[in-house]
Amino acid sequence: MHRGIEVGIFLRGGLADDDFVAQALGNLAAFRLSSERHEPLDWQVLRVESSRSHHFRLVLRHPERLVDLGFKTTLRSILDDLSNETVDQLNERLRRAEQEGLRVVPLRRVPEEVDFWQDDFWNWLGGPSGFGPPGSVP
């Protein structure tokens, strides 16, 4: 399986149904990119949950080959364009895209994975400044 790309979907706070908005944005962006490039794409829309909060990510890949550098740039542009839509407009766009062949990928909930190598514990043990907390003298 070829590795794809991953982009964050950043929503403003206070949305009544941020799960729907993220799912709609991710599906519409991936479908539009696939349509514009005339290529099949696989994607997932993720709700990444930590103990205190959550954020959204869109993971996208080409099923037959590696994605080129233009994918991420074009995808960000599409997401920027969609970000001006209201919830009602997203709902209407999603409905039209389904009529054009979009099969909506449901939102998937995943736990946040901690990167232990970037944790302060490792920095304290012997990170770039040696043993002890950053800035301390060994």
C-alpha cells in the first residue's frame, strides 16, 4: 500500500455539529480533487481524540501509486475554498456531490497517538542539551 498525505481540518470553535462539518469538508475536498485530477483516490476523515480535546484530519492516498507533491497544495486550496461555506451550503454541496457519484466516507474516531520521542521526558533524559532539564548545566 502506498503512503498518502495527511492534512488538518481546522474548524472554528462553537460549531453546533463539528463532526458533520469536518466529514463534509473532508469528503467534498477529496471527491473534488479526485474529479479534477481524473484519478481514483481513497480517503478517510478522522476525528483524532485526546483526553481533553479533539481535532480533525483528512488522510488521502492514490490506490495504485505514490501521490505527487501537487496533491497537498491542490487539496489545501480546495479546503480553503470550501471553508467559506455555511453548514447549509456544505449540506447542499454534499447532496449534489452524492448525485455525481460521491460515496460519503463516514467520520472515523481514533485516539491521539503520543510521540514519545518528542516528549519532554526524553529531552530531560538526554535530549539535545544533555542530561537534565533543558537549560540546566550537567
